[in-house]
Amino acid sequence: MSDVTLQEPYPDVPTGRPSIRPESWWSVKRQAIKAHKHAYILMAPYMLLFGMFTVLPVIMSIVISFTYFNMLEFPKFIGWQNYSKLFLEDDIFLIAVKNTLLFAAITGPLSYLACFIFAWIINDLRPKLRAFMTLVFYAPSISGNVYFIWLMIFSGDRYGIANGLLINWGIILEPIQWLKTEAYILAIIILVQLWLSLGTGFLAFIAGLQTVNKTLYEAGAVDGVKNRWQELWFITLPSMKPQLMFGAVIQLTSSFAVADVSIYLAGFPSVNYAAETIVTHLMDFGTIRFEMGFASAIATVLFMLMVGTNLIVQRLLRRVGE
Amino acid sequence: MNFTIQLRKKRVNRSFAGSFMLFAFLAVAGAFMALPLVYAINAAFKPLDEIFLFPPTLFVRNPTMSNFVDLIALLGNSWVPFSRYIFNTVFITGMGVAGHVILASAAAYPLAKFNFPGKTLLFTTVVLSLMFTPQVTAIPNYMIMSWIGFIDTYWAVIVPAFAFPLGLYLMKQFMEQIPDALIEAAKIDGASEYRIFWQIIMPNVKPAWMTLIILLFQLLWGTDGNGFIYSEQLKTLHYASSQIIQGGIARAGVGAAVALILMSVPITLFVFSQSRIIETMATSGLKD
């Protein structure tokens, strides 16, 4: 790829009549745009919708976060007030931030590791068994809202599965109110979240492992790679860097967005806000109290947190193996 | 003798103890992943007294179809005919998936194969949008939906799904591996760019279609209307089923039956398309 600078920037542009004076940057661009008219036409429908439902809302959200807005009156500019209120006066927001970071710090890396480790072990299986185990691990994440099962498992009476088994084995005498006890709520949500988290990133790893060049392993064995751990470290991981980075984005982003599971299992609001996350806090102000300016400030903080963390992690991962 | 040689040939650097340990770990983890689903499947066939047996059992002892019979009876009584919920979900899923595959592929082709001004900016924006979840944009999205009159219509769910960023990303990565020579040859034969896209590129990215289909399918199949749909006759199957599941103890069996029906569809779809999805995912990597 070192000769890339020798190429013209847009090689398939027709040059047209040779002009006497050197062409300006803009006219070169305009020609390039004209030559690729079909590209823009093909992209137009998608990009229009993408701009309308993804890019524009992000910009609007940032703008609205500096206003007082209740959906009835025209938004009123109030500067940083929403943010100062959020961080200085809103105690529950701080609980939400703490819980979200806790969820993200635990489920993010854990689910990422789980995705990789299971994909790695599965990759050593024979094809039929490999397809079956892939299904077993991937199924929870695609089966929709079956996490109601966990409500049956952690139900507070003695018919709940966890309570039933523990009582039957004589470990506890009285049923535990799992989802009404602050100490258990977070752990249970993390458990369920992990159960649901082997999704797209997991598939990307399964696929990535299958594309690692097999001759590299043989060459490695000749060069003195002695066991599977060295093979993993020196050959597999460096060969899979692109998939590792993609998987990181997928796993991290979803680890910040814990809300559905929390609301479903712990209720909304949860006992003493034990399961309040930034997203549930956002829903509280956006869909119940209609303080849209304030809710947008929460959304903007969440946006910065997600994108910022992702960019940092990308930078770190890029360095792995260099 | 033959057997040992085959084993040794299969893979270098694999100790028996290590394999045993790792596969044991995989089996335990697999059980953790599978047991809740196995329980859910069995619960759908349990008579009510067996669901609330103490101590709880995993497998059904006297399988019965009564939960499904009750479900049908319950559906007959609902205010909106249940077929309407099914139609709503099938319509939203079908339209959304079809539109997404076509629009995302059309946008992915130029991004993968041409070098035009603005390409880097557009693709970087798409990658950035993978880094946050839709909750961030929920409030402005509601405002936009009401400006364009999409509130309380199917379109509020369908149209944004067309522009689902992960689909475009995966499709673009997959298209990059189509040889340029194929496109060049078609160009020499006089095909227009649109014809090349439709007749050369699209048939060659079928594995990626399947991937986009299953990713969007699971998203739309499980939608509850995203807060945009209010009319009872427009509500989705997922909404109706969560009403049933929340019906309490008396409905526990029916709830399990409904959940089984709902989850069997995406899982079946995945079973039949797994190899093609893995093929697409091989190209999913983020490059520097």
C-alpha cells in the first residue's frame, strides 16, 4: 500500500480537456462529485433516513439540552443550567451514573471476554458440534424477551426456582425476596445481562477465528510455539484484531444501555433506586415528567459517555500486538 | 493406530488435559446458557399444577397441550382479534427487513467500491453511530416523528429501521471482498452502475442479506412499537404477549406457551442461516 500516494486521488475521474492553468481544488472536487453521481444517488435514500433518524436527533438532543423545554412552550435557552442541576442537585442521577458505570465496568469487559473465550473454545470443536454450541450460546440474545424466565427463577415466593431449590437443599429456610432486596438486585441484573450478551460480537469472533490462516499455526509450531496459550497469544489474537475491535464496540455500547432488563426485573422505579440507570433516569424525565431539556442533558451525557469510552478503547486495542 | 494418527494430524499444540478442562468449562457455561431456555420450553407443556410444583422441576412429566388450547381460547376473547397482532408484527417485520436490505445494500455498494468525495466522512459517521444506542436519540426522534406525522402508524417503527447502521456497516465490509474485476467486466459490457449493483453485486452478497435479515428480524420481531404506537389495533404481537405474560399466576402456562411461539421463530431462522451469517461476520472487522 506504499504506492498509494502515487495514485491520483480519484483515479476513475475522466480527465476531460487538458486545461492550461492548474485546476483549483474545488473544481477537481466538483468533477469527482459529478463523475460519481450514481454513487450519491444509490446512497441517497439510506443517508437521508440515516441523517433524519440518527444524525439530526443527536444534534437536536445536544441543542435542546441547553434549553428549558416542556413540549408545550417554545424552548427557552438557559445555558448550562440543566447540566449543573444534573450533577449538583440531582442525587438520583448520581446513583444512576454510579449504577451505569458499575454495569458497564462489569458486563462490558466480562461479556467481551466471555464472547471471545467461548468462541475460542467452540472453534476447536468439530463442525457439527460447533454449529450446535454456537446456537446454544447465541440463542438467548435472539430469543427476544424471554428474560421473563428469570422473573420465574428469582420470584420472591417459595415457588420461585432459586428459592425452591435452595429451600429444598436446606441452604435457606425462608424464601428470599431477590428482586426487592437492594443487595441482590444489581448482581441479578448483571447475571441476566451477561446471559443476554453473547450476540453479534460473539458471532464476529466465531467467524474471525475461522478465518485465521491455518498455515500460520503450522508455521508457529515449527517456530517453537509450544501450547495452545502461546498459540492464542502470538498467532490467534494478532490475526483477529479487526474483529476484536468490532466486538469491543458492540459489547461496550450495549453494556451502557442497561434498562429493559432492569425495568422488567426490578421495576420502575426500583426499590430505593437500586437499579436506576442513566437510561431509566432519562425515561423518567422524558416520558413521565416531560422535562425535555433536562432529559436531553441526560441523553447528551450518555452519548458522550458511550462514544468517549468506545473511542478510548479503540485506541487501546489498536496498540495491542504492536 | 489409524485413529491416533488422525488425532495427531488434526491439530498441533493441543494437550489432552487442557482440552478436557476447557471443554468441561464450555459444558458448564453452555448449561447456564441453555437451562433457562430449556425450562421455558418445558414450561409451555406443563399443566398448571406442575409449573408450581415444589421443589421445581426442569423437565415436564405429563406433557399437555392445554396451555396452547387456553391460549387460543384467550385470544378468541380479546378485544382486538389476535390475528391482527400477528399481522401487525409480520407487516412491520417484513416491510422493515425488505426495505433495510435494499437501501443498506444500495448505500454499501458505493462505500465499498468507489472513492468519492465525502466517503470517509459518511462512513466514519456510520461507525460512530454504532457507538451509541437508540435511547440517546429517543426524545428528538419522537419530535421528528410527530412533525412528519408518523406517530401512531406502522411507519414510525418501519422507516427508521431502514437506516439501521449495523446493517450498512456489515454489508459494506462484505462487499469489499467482491473482486473489482467483476465490476470492471460488467462495465466493459456496457452495464450501468445501477444495473451492476442490482444484477452483479446483489446476487453476490446473498450471505450478507441473511445476516442483515436476521439482525433486523430479531429487532423488529420483538418491537413493542417503541412508544410510537397507541392504537390497540396497531399494536404488535410482542406487546400482546407481554400483556398475557403479565397476567399473573393463572396465566403462567399460557405465558410460557406464547413465549415459546415467539422465540421459536428467530431461533429457527438462525439455525437455517448460521453458516451464511458466519461467512458475513468474517468480514466484520474494524480496520485502522
